Amino acid sequence: MHKPLPLQCTSLNFRGFQFAQAMLFALEEINNSTELLPGISLGYKIFDACGSIARGVRVALALANGNEDVSAPSEAPCTRPAQVQAIMGETSSSPCMAIATVIGPFQIPMISHFATCACLSDKTKYPSFLRTIPSDYYQSRALAQLVKHFGWTWVGAIRSNDDYGNDGMATFTETAQQLGICLEYSVAFFRTDSPDKIQKIIDIIKASTSKVIVTFLSHMDMDVLIHELSNNNLTGYQWVGTEGWIFDSQTASMDRHHILDGAIGLFIPQAHVSGMRDFILDVKPLNSSSNELFTEFWETLFSCKFKQSNSSARNQRECTGHEDVNKVQNSFTDMSLMPIFNNVYKGVYAVAHALHNILSCNKTCNNKVQLDPFTILQHIRKIKFRTKEGDEVFFNENGDPAAKYEIINWQPTENGIVDFVTVGLHDTSLPANKQLTLQNKSLFWAHNSPQVPLSVCSEKCPPGTRKVLQKGKPVCCYDCLSCAEGEISNITDSVTCVRCDPEFWSNERRDACVKKEAEFLSYEEIMGALLTAASLFGTCMTAVVAFIYFRYRQTPIVRANNSELSFLLLFSLTLCFLCSLTFIGRPSEWSCMLRHTAFGITFVLCISCVLGKTIVVLMAFRATLPGSDVMKWFGPAQQKLSVLGFTLIQVIICILWLTISPPFPFKNFKEFKDKIILECALGSAVGFWAVLGYIGLLAMLCFILAFLARKLPDNFNEAKFITFSMLIFCAVWITFIPAYVSSPGKFSVAVEIFAILASSFGLLICIFIPKCYIILLKPEKNTKKSMMGKGAHKSF
């Protein structure tokens, strides 16, 4: 069977003694005041719960029932019935939860100076609980913001296995996840756990990759952990702490191996209460009042023993009772927890101000008012006052004060003592982006390094990359993948890559969109310049031929081949060469409409002239047959009308095309990823292929007729040259179609220009160059006699 838990104290806690002294200091000030509760003296009873929840509940029940017979209280006698009106304490969250649950139905106010668990703000469970220290609801979030501020996204977490640690760490974890912070591990322990369990925590820390450890530990649990960390020489970690230990000089004195050097954390703002330090250290009144706590306290404080003492300690010097407190340095003389003493002070004054209002005190108080805890509780919730030091005291609807924290940094000094340096402030009353402020002070980190330690699962992804989570690992563990072509990320740790606008493309680093290069067939580039030169050369060559024909227009060879059609053909060839220039340069609305229509009309004019010449050849030989008058039906007037008619059909097709759906400038983003192809969209593909098909139809008709007339007898039969020119023309345009369709970007335009120039040169060279050769180099053949040779027929 298990023995029941002992409800007697086994040792003296100096901290608890300091808290009691702070309460006595406030009571003495109030009782001596002529402004607050004049003529009223407040009494008190002090009970030591010895860190036992069971003992604390037992004392609370006794007080609620009005039972004064509770073991060994320290008290000041009361003149009125000893009904408790308020309870000051407890120090820790778990005892407060138990006690507040018990006294809640009695509506007895309970004001804690150091219990921070956010769960205590729940008024449905703890209706009479208030406190003068901020809730961990704010501290946990402030701690997460502090961790995020330094870029620590991969941390470990250790907490006390009680309400304070579990509740505080749960809130921290929730906030940390919202801020993108991941916990590699989160472990809990209590100071009474076995060494094996604590050793497992040490092993987890050793095996971890995170270099920052966030703690939600009481100072007692931290003392146990430091001992084990020292035994394992576990240094080099950045510790982040709460108010439970971050400002505790006793914890710092135990850290002989400087494991916690550079630690950073939150603590309530520093406070100064004039006269409190001297009062706390003045323990002589305890002796004069024959307080039974004096003997034990004195022996523990000076490590001595009185002759009549029942202390079991041996080999200790004898106490005289006249030892000097100022010559002792221990946790009792340490005043680093003055902000907590100030919280005790505020709590006592809150009760006093509530009583002052209830008793309607002015110069005197109404002693006839019947006091009850519920009325006092209601008034405490509403009070708002300032202490003599100017600190404002009030409680919100949850019984909590305003939350403000100082950021504390452990900085070792030359003599090995840790200096708690305030390096910043966190004020929850400010906007979210202004709550955390750091002062321009140099911070010390683990290993006394001036550089902020790095604790991340994965390095930050630079601009130009995106984060890809590693399978089975927290969101802070990821790989950095480069953005795809055409996508960028211009921030660090980007989750996605953003696609550039159609007119932009990603640079090599994938961190910015740059404007795409606009590509079109330009006069400045080599290919454009060569095609322009070829076009101008063809134009000049045509002009030279036309000049020769005009110069020798009366010679038989020019007259024999219908000189009017020849000059019209040369004019149309000149237009064909020149229309290719409309395909070069930046496409515009007018150039797009002009290039295809001009090309279509000039080529039809050209082919119509060739077709007319072919028909003339056929008709001329048919006219030599007896009784034939065919030339009467295809004379010069009919030849001109046929050319006009064939051309007019193409003009109509072009007008319909331009009216219904004309070509227009178009930016092609699909052909090339990193370029914009400026081209002319056809508008209507039917219109384009109708223009091209009509040219092809006339060319095929001309080719067939010329082919039929190629062997007709004549000393200079033009049909064979037309046949050859049409063969070249058809071959060029048949090969043009697949080449045009498959050529990318500006090359499709170059293919079309090449087809225009090649077919134009083919017509010019095949039809006119042989005649120019005879005119210039073989003038003896340019006579009527040589053209009317054997078997020759009359030509027109």
C-alpha cells in the first residue's frame, strides 16, 4: 500500500519567505496610511503550502469554512471575526487551479502573483481567480514572435509536465505553426521524474539537428535539467526561456558550466518599490515577536543552529541571533525577483482599494458595512488605481492585467557572473507589427558568439527557386527547385513560381521577368538586307530589260512577240519585285493589308500577261491555216481585256478579303518561348488561299497552253520559254506551301519573299533574257529575214 502524501513542510523556501515579506510590507503601508482605509487595519494569516497541491487545497478549505485551526500559521490578530476576505497566492499554476476550483463556489477572491497558465483565465472554471502577472496566452505568442524574429524555424521544445508547461507550450506550438516555425521535438518532464527519463531527454537533444531550444519550465525543473546538462557537457545550444527561470539568479548560479550563456527570453518589466528591499531584509521583527518560523529561518539563512534547536544538522556553528543579513549572499538576499514582489504588492493594494470603496471611506470608513467575499470580488474586478511608483493596476474581464514583457539576454561578465540585460520590449497593447522592439544593444548568443545562431531544417530558398516539401517531414524541411522557364520567384522562400506575362520571359536566374525580344524580318539584319538587295536588283534588272525593249521596240524580235503585252509584263514584274519589300520591316495594320493584296494582284497581272502571250502564240499559228479568222477574235483589244478581266477577278477576291476579315498585325507568343514573333495574321485563311489558289490556277492554265504550243514551227517560238518559266514558277510555289507552313517566325516571311523573287526572276530570265541576248549580242538574228526562215510562219 502507498503511504499518504506528507502534508508537513520538510524545508524552508526563501522565495516563499520573500513573497510573504512583500505582502507584509504592503499591509504595513496600508495600515499606516491615512488616505487608504483610514482607521482600518488589515489582518493576515500566512500558510506555507510547501509546494504541495494537497496541502494548499486543505488550507483553502479551512479558510473557506472559517476554521482557524490550521497547522502553524503566522498571523496578526484581528479585532473582528476572522472570516477570510481574500487569498493572496499561490505561486505556481497547478496549485492555483486546484485551490481556485475549491474556493470558486465560495466566491472568495484569489489573487496570484506568479501563476501564468492561460487556462486560469477561464472564468467558468475559476470565477474568483485574478492575477497581477500576465497570462501565458500572451507570453506564448510573444515567445513565438521572438523566435520568428531571429529566423529560427527549426527548434526543440522542453516543458514542465504540469499545467504551466503543457498549456503554455500548446499555445506556443499553435502560434509557431502559424508563423512557419516547426518543432523537431517536444518533450515534457517533472523534477521528480527518474534519472532515466531525464537522460532520454538529453539523448533526444544530442540526436537533434536544431540548435535552438524553447523551454516552458519552472525554475525548479530548470535546476534539475541544468544538473543533467552539465553532467553530459551539453553546450552550444541557444536557449529561449520564459519568466519561470530567465531572470532567476539561483538558476544562473547553478549553471557553473555556462550552458545557458546567451540565453534569451521574456520577463515582466523591472520594478522598484521604495522601501521594500530594506523591509524584506529586516528580519529582526520576527525574532522580537517570538515567531516560531524565526528559528528555522535563521538557521537556514546563516547555516548555523541554536543550542535549543531540534535541527538535525551537525558540524555547524552556533547561532547568536545577531548575525548580519547584509553580509550574506544567497537566494534570500537576491532581489532579482523584485517585479514579482511588486506583483504581490499590487495584489494586496487591489484588495485594499476594493475595501476602501465598499466601506465608503473618506476621512473615516463605515465599519457597519457587512463584508462578504462576493462583494469584494466584484469590486476588485472593477478597481483601477496607480501605485505610489506610478504603475497602473486593473483587471480585464478574465481577471488578467495588461501584458508587457522585457526581453532578457544572459550576458556573462568577466568575473563569471551572469548579467541579465534587457535588450528589448514586447507590448501586446500595440499593433501586431509593432509589438516586438529590440534595442540597439549587442546580444550575446551561445558560445558567447556575437552572431545570431542558425537553426533551420533547410536553408532558405533564394529567389528563382520554390520550396518543395520533403515527404514525411514537417513543412520547414524542404528542397529548393529552380523555377521552370517562363516562371520566376523574386522573394526568398517562395512557395510557388509566378508565370511571366505573355510579353515577358524569365531571366537566367529566374528571379525577374524581362521583356521578350520582338522578332521580325528587319532591313538591318543580314537576311533582310540580302532579300532587299535581291528585290532591288530584280527591279533594276527589269528596268534595264524594259529600257532595252523600248530602245529596240521597232526591231522584229520585239514586235513579233506583242510588244504591248511585253511592256505590261515588265511593269507587272517590277511591281512583283517591289511588293516583296512590303514583307520586310515591323508589321503594321497597313503593311499587313498591303503585302498580301499587292502580291496577289501584281502576280495575277503578271501571269495574265504571260497567259495572253501564250494564247497569242497558239492563235497566231492557228490563223495561218486556210480559212481561219481566229485572230479577229483575239486581237490586241481582246488581249488587253483578258488581262484586265483576269486581274479584276483577283481584285474582287482581295476586296472581299479586306472587307470581311483583313490581315492584321499579330504577336505570336507560341512559336518561341523567349521571343515575340511580330507577324501578320491572315485574318481569313480562306481569303489568303483563294488569292494564292487563283494565281496557281492561272499559272497551271498558262503552263498547259505553253506546253501544247512548245513544238509549233517558228524560228523564234516564245511558247517553249514560257513553258520553262511556268515550270519554274509552279515548282517554286508548290515547294513554297510546305516550306511556308513549317518555317518558324520571320523565316516564314523570308520563304514567301524568296518565292516571290524566285518566280519573278524565273519569268524575267526565261522570257526576256534570251531576246535581250539576241538584241544585244546577236543583232544579225534580229531581222525579218532570219525570223522568216525555212518553215517559218508569220508572227504577230
